[in-house]
Amino acid sequence: MPKLQHLNTKYFTIITDSLLSSGKHSTMSTAIISNRKSYMTSMAILALLFFIFGFVTWVNGPLIFYVKLAFRLDTDSKAFLVTFAFYMAYFFLALPSSWILRKTGMKKGMAMGLLIMAIGAFVFGTFATHRNYTLALTGLFIIGSGLSLLQTAVNPYVSIIGPIESAAQRISIMGICNKVAGIISPIILSVFVLKGINDLEDKVNAATDPAIKETILNEFASKVYVPYMIMAGILLFFAIWILRSPLPEIKGSDVNSAQDSIGDKAKKSIFQFPHLWLGALCIFLYVGAEVMAGDAIGIYGKGFNLPTDETKYFTSFTLGAMLLGYIAGLITIPKYISQQKALRISAILGVLFTIGAFFTTKYTSVGFVAALGFANAMMWPAIFPLAIYRLGKFTEIGAAILIMGIAGGAIIPRLFATLKESYNFQSVFAWLMIPCYLYILFYSIKGYKAGLSK
């Protein structure tokens, strides 16, 4: 799922100057980092949170294979309701999350988000075991809702626990933790839940007695129960631990009460910032492309009749490529290339890798799809600061609007799964992905400047 990572110091300053008054930010940062031990503890807690929501987000890839067999779904489109339910939660919960955080503060908001995620994990584990697809999807929606609240709190929090000069380093560390979790989680689910799924599929298809078939499916469905109950318990533990942790409490309303920023003085409505709305569409398309490369790669591989016992691991390959992308960005930005240029290069790479996937087959084609992880890695941290630039007092609602764009992860993969039932899956993949990357390229060149005075 997309997060603020390795932001260029220049653009991160833009965000923070919009969000916080310089005086108040300075005071707060000094208060938080005056004790090095406290600062390092806070960093460790935040890194753990980024690891947690990376783990929960990227487990959805192999989960698609699980639900298709466990619930005997006859189309991939129905299986992709997994990502649809999960990512649509961002659309519905982003704005309410910003309102909740104004009341609770960020620390309590993080704990609340973890608690909601624990409830969602419990609901999914329970009803997936009983093979009730509707309620299992409800559990995923609840997890996404809690994650929306958690991300709305933790992303800006990283910006204000220390001096702005080291913000880029902090965000880079968070991104690496997130993607390491993303590599691990599909492997864990594949090993403990999807082990031997090829043989199991054959066994189910060969069973002629409906009762025997149901027994096999019930046994398979129950494999997800223990992992999700453990996940629920861990999330509940961390929700309580966050409340009792030494992480400083911050209220966005307290640190966002300064004078309007330069770009906000003459503007009275959020609709007067076209670069924000163009940026929200950019986030929508980017997240859709990211989820296509991450969660849909397994189904893409199945289009070449590759065995499920192999395709269930493909999400980890994409996340590995993203990790390399973050490291490359950490090394090159801003020392060698600017954030806008990095976004342009990323969009061009996205087009080239998609073309490569289209004109090749089997493992080579899958390799190009996985390589899209590298292209996608530098996009979120470039788009977000460009879209939120000079929003002034509208920064909080602007950020929530951008978070709503994460719903692209629900719409575009589901569209892929539906269209590939009637058209060649490689063609559908290219038709969807290339326009996404071309729009991102447009935004990196011209869209981010729309409506801004010089």
C-alpha cells in the first residue's frame, strides 16, 4: 500500500512549512529530540508501525489465491474483491480519519487504528474459516479502515519528531521497514496457508462426492484462522503498547494553528488548488499501478499457466524491486537528481517495463511486471509533496483527499480482473498501465504547477 518515503529535504520542508508554523515546529521538534534516547525510541516505534502496515497491506496478493479456492470463486474478478474491499476503505475513511485525529491526537489515533485493524483481522479469520465471503470481505474492509486511520496519523508524525534537515533520512528508513515487511508477509502466508495448493486444487477438482469436496475446502479454509488470530492478538497488543509507550502525543490542530502560508492567503476554498486535484488523480493511478504490479502479479503469472505454488510468491519479487528502488532513491535524491526528475524517470521506466511485459512471455514477462516495483518506488514520495504544496490551512483536508486516492488500488486491479475475462490478459494489463504512467509523466512535467503563481 503507498507511504511517505525518502522525501527530498526541499520538498519535505514545503510540506512541513505548510502544515506547521516555523516557530511552533521548531519548538516542538526541540522538545521531542532534546533527549536522544527518547528520539531513538520514538523512531523505533514508528519503524515498527511502518513494518506492521506493510505486512498487513501486502499479504493481499497471495490472499487472492486463498479466497478463490476456499470460496470456490469462478472468476478472478470475484477474487479481486479482496483488494477492492481493502483499498476502498481509504476512500471512505480518509476524511473521517482526519477529523478523528483532530480530536484524539496522533498517538491515540495510532492506537485506535491498530485496535480497529485487530478487530478486522479477527472478523476475517473467523468468517473466512466459516467460508462466508461477504463477512470475510467485511473484515478486510475493517482492516483497511484501521489502516487508513493509522497511516493518516503516522505519515505526518514522522515529519515532526525531529529536525527537518534529517526528515528525508527518517522517511527512507520507514519506507525500507515497510517494504521488508511486504517481502516477508506473502512468503509467510504462502508457507503456512497455501502450501501444496496445486495438489489441493487437483484434489478438489477430482472429487466427485460434494460432501468430500466440501470437507476438503473447509479444511483448507480453516488454515487461515490461526495466522489471523495471531495477527489480531499482535495488533491488539501493540494498540495497548502504543498508548503506554513514550511516544510523544501531538495534536494536528495544535501544530497547524499558525498564520496562512504564502499560497493560501488569497484562496478561500480547497477547490482553488487545481494541482491538488490533479495530484489526487495521480495518486489514484499510481496506487492502482502499484497494486497491479504487487497484488495482481500472481494472477498475471497464472495467465501463462505457471503453477500456483510458484505464482503465490510473485508479490515478494515486486516488493524486493521496490526495496531496491527506495535504496536507489535514497542514494540519488537530491544529490544527483531532483524529486520531479525522479518522478519523470519513474514514469518512463513504468512505460518501458510495461511494454517489455507485453512483448515477452512467461517468466520474462513476469520479471518485467516485478521490475515495475522499482519504477513505482519513487512515485508516492514525489507526488505527495508536489500535490500538497502551498495549501496552507487546507493542508489537512488536502492530505485526506490525497489519501482517498489510494482507492485506485481497489478500482484498477478489479478492472483488470474483469476485462481479462473477455480480452487477452497481457493486452488488458498494458491498456491499463501505460495510460497510468503517461498521466504520472504529465503530472511530473506540468500538472504539479497548475494554478500556482510563481
